[in-house]
Amino acid sequence: MWRRYEFIANTSHDFLTLINAEYRYEAANYAYCTAHCKHPEEIIGKKVSEVWGEERFNLYVKPFLDQCFSGQEANYQGWFEFSTLGMRYMDVTYYPYRNAVGRVTHAVVVSRDVTAFKLAQDEAQRQLQRLRVIHSFETTLITSMEIESIIGALLDQSVSQLEAVAANVWFYEPDTQSLRHMAGRGFAIPSLDRSVLRLGEGYPGRAALEGRIVTGALPLSEWPGASQNIPYDDGPLVYYGIPLLARDQLRGVLELFIRHSGAVDPEYLHFLNTLASQAAMALDNAQLFRDLQQAHQELIAAYDATLESWVRTLDLRDHETEGHTQRVASMTVSLARLMGFEEPALTHVRRGALLHDIGKIAIPDSILLKPGPLTEEEQRIMRKHPEYAYELLSRFAFLRPALDIPYCHHERWDGTGYPRGLKGEAIPLAARIFAVVDVWDALRSDRPYRAAISWEQAYALIKGESGTHFDPAVVKVFLEWLDGRGDPSK
């Protein structure tokens, strides 16, 4: 059988052998013999175990020969070491050869070198895995605006996907031109926490200053502090210092300690750069978001300071209500919280309470400061202060949610209030709450034309106005609060 196809076999690049039931070679083509650095006569007639070695024969060859001699085709793919070719990835198929009566007498073994395909397949798998990592990392970054969360995700990916045994992230602080250590992974002792490096100092400082990846391969013992801090393993420790750049601005440095063998893979460096760029953009966005939040808080603080200034100006003008505004604002917020208000609604409640009488700025002194009773016309003018408040405050977008109290705190539950005669639940809840607190504080405060009434008298008056002047539900909560706390104005 072999002689018939010997010429074809010897011109084939595949390895072809004929093995009998005693596991001896009866034939082998030139490609197979050359791979083993032997002449055909050094192989033919010998046992396969003599060529491969007993251990490798029993592990990689005999199980498939046994399957073949049982009448079944067998296949195996794996790495083999040859004398002349070195390590090659082979696709080996064992075909049973039957005689005229159908008995399997030989195994025809065809071995094909598919190393190039295997390496290409492995590289494709690596690329696919790296794309998955990039996508996963990008998804994580999109959902986070916290610098600490981004750094944590970057370190997790570095250890799990970049094969780093240890990793650090340094955050760049432009004000001091320095790198501050933020977090690390894989270190036995977190000794680097809160460390600071100047630009150009150490490997991270070099990466930051030069704006490029800094690499080095040294024995573990030669890295400062690493021998005590990084879990021991044989082999050189390869260092990567990757600058985190976004819009050509330095945001930090990622340090990786990796154990590699052989030359640095350019594709791996590209992968590092891609992840670093993603992290840098995320850190940049997070920093911008944090700066925006800070600016927003500062703006809100400036707004509130302006409101406080308006309130002080009004108190100075109207001595009758001096201190009243701050008291009712605090009490209204407390009562609103009891009735289910949450932030940021409580912020608007407080602002509205502070500004409840801001419309009186438009009332002439002759009316506002008049010591005696007001005429009917003067009362008509005084009752316009909620409308003046609306006209003033509605110009400011951030104050519009706080308009309910300044505009509606003189409305009454029975519909006899002003300026619009709203009735019942048509009156905003914040204004209904404030109306109770406002009257309570007025009753309990001395005025030029009357003295404050007692706690018991004010309690009875508020209770008596439930369902006419005030919302019964608000009065119920307020009186329960009084019963539990005593006089909240004290």
C-alpha cells in the first residue's frame, strides 16, 4: 500500500507515517524524518516510543493509536517539539487501515503543521478579548463620574486583564506640578499611599514629564521596594509607566508591574495606550464634572448669601418684623420635613420662607412704617405685596420653585384670602404650612401696637382657625409637634 503512494507521500509537506499493531513504524515520509533529524532507516521498524520517548508516547500517541486500532478515526491537536523545527502546533489524524477481510492492521497517521493558523487564531482571540475589555471598561467609565470609581475600575482591569501582578495610579495636581499616589493593587504593603512625586522624579515622574510610556525590565530585587512589596515570583519584572493624557493634558500616570518573557508586543503597547486614553478621558470628564459641581455649589452659596442680604435689608427697614424671618424659615422647614418634603424641595421651602415678605420692598414707608391703623386704601396697597414678590422673584429662574410661599402665604383655606382668593388644596402646600407658622410667630412676638400672647392662647387660636384660615391637616401636624416639643419659637 505504501509503495503505491510513496512518491506522493515523499513530496508532501505533511508528516505521513504507517504504524502497525505492534506500534512500529513500517513507513515514514521525508518530511516526518527530517523533522526528527533522522534517516528513514533510523525510523522504519522501530517502535514509536523509541522515537518519541516512552513518556510522550504514552501521553500523546498511544491513546489515539489504540482508538484507531479499535476501528475509529482519532484526531489530536497540540504543541510538539521537533529536533529541527522546534515547537510546532500539529493537527494529527489517525486513520484505521483495514485488510481484505476488514480487520484493522495499520494506522495511517497524517500530521499537518498548523502553527501559523494557531498563532493567528490565538492573536485573533487576544484581539477579541482586548476589544471586550475595552468595551467593558468603557461601559464602566460611562456610568461613573466619580474619580475614585474610575481609578478603581482602571486598577481592576490592569490586574485582571493586563496581567499585571501589581499596579498604581498617580493623579496629577497642576497647582503643585506633582503626582499624588491615589491607589494601588497587588501590593503586600500599601506603603505608597499618600506619596508625592515631582515631575521627572522616578519612573512615574519620567512618564509624566516626557508624555510617553516608560518601560524597563529588571530582576525583582532591583526595583526599589518591590522585592518586599510585590508577591515573589521567578523571572524579570517588566515595568510600564503610562501617562494618562486627555486633550494633550496630563491627568495622571498608570504604573504596571508585569512579568513578561521575550520582546515587548507592540499590540500590547497599543492596548495599554487605548485603555490609558479611555481612563484619561474619563478622569478628565470626572474632574470637569467635579469642578462644575463645585462652581454650582459656589453659585448657590452666592445666591443664598444674596437672599440673606435682601432679608437683612428688609428687617432693617421694618423693625416690627426683625428676627421674624429667620425664625419662621427655620420652623417652616422643620414642619415641611414632618409633612414629607425632601431635598431639594426643602431648599425651595426655606428660600420661599426667607423671601415671604420681599414684596414689601415696593410698599411706601408711609404705609409700611405707619404706627397706627391703615386706611382702606392703604390696606389695598399693602395687600399687593405678594404680587410684587411674584413680579420680582419670577424673573430669576432659580427662585421660581420658591414662589409658592411669597405669592400665596396670605391665601386662606376657606377662600377669603388674597391676592387670588385660592381655596383649599388649590393653595400650594408649602404656603399652607407657612401660613400656620407665620401666624404663630406673629402671635408669640411683641409688636409696637400689642404685646405677645401666651403659648396657650396662641395654641387655642391656631386650633380654632383650623378649617377656616388654615389647612386642618397642617394644623394637626403642627399642634402635635407643639405637644411634643413645647414652644418651637424659643
